[in-house]
Amino acid sequence: MQIKSSYASLLRRIRDQFFQDQRNKLLQHTELIFVHLFISIAITIIFRFPNDLYNSWNGPFVMNLKQFRDHLETNYNLLDFWGLLSFHSILFQPQYLQVELGIGAIASDASTVYTGYSEYIWSGSLKSTFDRVVEPTINTPNTTLYIKFAANGQSYADLQYPYRFQSFSITTLRCIVKQIGIPAQQFLNWPEKQLYTKSIEEIYQRNPSLINKTVIKRCGILLGYLYGPSTESISNKYRSGEYMFNEDVRVFDVSANYSAFLSHALLGVLICSLIYNLLCHSKNVIDYLRLPSEHLTDAIKRQLMKLDGISLEELGNVLSETPSENNYHNNLFIINEKHLIMLKLDLNESSARILRRFDSETLFIVIGIDTITEVLPRGIVISDNDRTENIDFSLNTIRYHHDRAEWLHARLMILCSQYRYLCEQQALRDEEEEMQRHLQRMIEQERERRLQYLIDEETEHQIREYGDDFNRMLQGITSASPRVIAEYRMNGPLTINDGLMFEECPICITDYQTDQQYARWSCPGQHIFHFNCMLDVLRTDNRCPMCRHAVEAANILDAYFSNWLMQLTVLDDL
């Protein structure tokens, strides 16, 4: 039977399916990389991570009053600052700013100061204050600017901010040194701007709160960022109730240090995740490039080792040369009268789901025929090195051949003397077991016949002796049932030994003698009597003479009815 082409075609289909699955896996992982990259870019743009990091690394950006006006007009009026289409979403724009408003730029009128709370106005703690900038200072149409300061008790005053004092004008620097307590006759004689900045920086390092509490507001130096406070609740001591800033208000927040920690953390997570996926993808690419031209798994190699070095390609030739008497429907093969090869797949199988199973499994199983000890309808039993294993025929995907076991058994009986010897020995054992079962059935039948004979005998005895004894019936006295007495007689007596010497039978009040026969009543006390004494008691009463423990009683009415029926039969005969 020529099967070489079919076998090679099946191997090729399994190999092609394996390579196709690997390609699909690689393509899916590539798509996952691009999706991850797209999502990462979208997240960074939506949450402005690049711009936050740009400002964190390069800020604060120094702006004079004119530059600040242009920045406010362009970024907060021409385009929505927080919208998805704003410059800050797609470009690197200054956000962390150092602005020199100038002396008197922040209004000192308490009626223009608003306060913000951590929770509700009447129950929360004071968190910040909003001071309005004098209107001519920021000349932008339809825009009001407030400066957000931290309230007393907040940590703002104790922090040191990265001011670039050298960028301030000489007028602002003189305002700063004046506010920090340097005498005017001293700093007015300083010829260079560097002396101002050096003195201010030394004092700021020693005592940050001295500048944060007084200098910033009076001299108009700001370090922070702009935002639109449309959802922030505020109040004013000259007006009752709670308010919200309108959409035309902009706030310059100097109440806390600029921080891009969240942007750093999330961007780091995205980068690490992208690197991890790229490394995994690189490994998958390398593994794919290293795939062998022939799909030879470890499971297949282990099976081929049992065939004395036959390669996978040579196996097709071996199977094709197998004579028809050793080939069972291209499923079971006996080669070289040494090995049984069981294919686990139909040679014409084309289902991708089934072919995919054999990416890691072997297509065939090699079994040495000298290890086969038994062939069952459902599989093969092998024994090798004191290890017994069952190989189920259900491992094979072929379901329509039901006589595989008969065919294999017949071939092994011819080819394998050891299997034939085991089968013959098993047949002898089966024959002996059948004889033992037959003998046991005969013994049981004889015992049942003997028991039934004794039951009938005891029944006749009870009818003869007590069948018409109405006094016993009225007093409720009855014998043990015929079956109990028959089984008692069948079981037989025990022989008295020296342990019962000097004891007496409670029924006949005589001592037990050696070699006499005795029995035990089936009561909790296990009382002992002479065998015949106990038989007499069972025939007259069903209760133990010592403890009155009862055994199964005879049916009085049945005995009476049987006696009446016998008498009636005798009368009819007469």
C-alpha cells in the first residue's frame, strides 16, 4: 500500500500550519506594538506630558511685561489654552513663567481680594487668596488677571523657588533689597546689577519666607503658571455667598512650586511598557527567523530514537514499504516485526484546528511489540522496566475502525512469541478462575439445598409439636424461626477446651467436659450452652435463657395455618 505521498503531504500540512500560526502571532504582536505606540502618543498629547516636561526641565521662562501681554493674548484669547487644539497640546510652549509686573501692579484694595477654601466655604479651611492685577498693567481686551497666593499657614512661604533675579530690572531689584531691609544709602551706591542679585540670593537662601511673604506682592515679581479658574469657588468678605470666576478671568498661580511629577511618572510607565513590548517583539522576530525548515519537535525526536536512528523523511519510506498484512487502514503499522507505529491522525486530515494540536504533539507513537502484554478493545497495555502503561486507542483521531484490537491481537499472536505466551498463560488463568467459580457455585447450591432441607424439617417439627398448642399462642411463646434453627445446625458446634472446665451449662446445670460440643447465643453477652441444650431451647423458645435476648421468631399463625391445611388434606384423602 503506497502511503509515502500522503504521509509527506500530512507532515507538510502540519509544518505549514505551524509556520502560519507563528506568522500570525508575529503580525498580531506587531499590531499590538503600533496600537500601544499610538495610544502612548495620544495620551502624551491629551495630557500635555511633553509640554509639562519641557517646562519642568527648562523653566521658569523669563518674560517682561510686554512679552507676558503677548503670551496672554495669544495663548488664552486667540486659542483655548486647555482645549485639545491649543498650542500646548502639540507644541512646546512656555507655561512655567517668571514675570516682572512692576511695583504697584497688584491691587491693595481688600474689596478686590477673593478667598478660596479647601472644601465648602463655611466648613473648609482657607487655602488661598486671589489678588487682582491693576487693569492698565495687563492691557488685553476682555481679560481680567488675578494672582493666586497661598493663605497664611500654607507651606508656600517656607519654600525656595527658582527665581532668576538677574533678569529683573534695576528698579525691581532696588524694590526687593529695600523690602528685605538693606539700607538705601548702601544699595544706591552699588554700581553693578550683580551686587543686587548676589545679596538677594544670599538672603533668599537663608530666609525664603522673608521674600515670599512681603517682596513678591509689593514688587510685582511672579513665578508660576497661568490657568482658567472657571470651576473654582471663591468668596469676598464684602459680598455674601459663594461665587465662581467667569470665563474671561485668568489666574497666575504662585501658591505652589511647579511640579511635573505625574507627567514624569506616567511617561516613564509608557516608555518602560513600550520598551518591554519591543524587547518581546524582538525575541519573537528572532525566534521566527530561527525556525527550522523542517518542523521537528522534541516529542517527534523521542519517538524516532526508538526506531534505531530512522529520520523523519525515511519514516515515510518505511511506512510505504510496510506489507498490507502489517498495515491496518494506514493507522497501525508493524515494521521489521519489532515495532508497532500508531498514527494519531488521519493521513487526509486538513482541519486547521486538529493540525494545530500537533505543533507540540507527535504525529505517531512507537511501541516495541515485545513490551505489549495485552490488547484490550479500548487500547494497548505495555510493560517496560517494571512500568505498566495504558495507551488508549482514543488518542487517535480516527473513529470509524472498531476492529483494531482484534487485528492487532491476531498479528501479535503470529509475530511475537512472548505476547503469544502471555496470552496462553492468561487463557489458562481464565480457565482456572472459571473452574473455581463453577465449583463455588456448586458448593453454594449444595449448601442452599441442605439449608432448605433443614428449614423444611424444622418447619414440620414445629407444626407437629406446637401447631395446635393454643396456650402457647395465647401466652405469646414461640420457637425460633425454622431458618434460624436450620442455619444454627448448618454452622455446627464448637468443641469445649480447657478454658471452659469447671463451668456448667445454665440449661442442664452440668459441668462442661472436654471434647463436648457447645455454642454461643447471638446476644450481647455471648452466653455459652451445650449445643444440644441450645438447640432444644431454640425449638421451644426464641429468647436467651440468661438475658432473654430474642432471635427471629417463628410465625405462629403460619404454623397454625400449615397444620390446619395438612389436617384438611388428610381428611380429603380419607
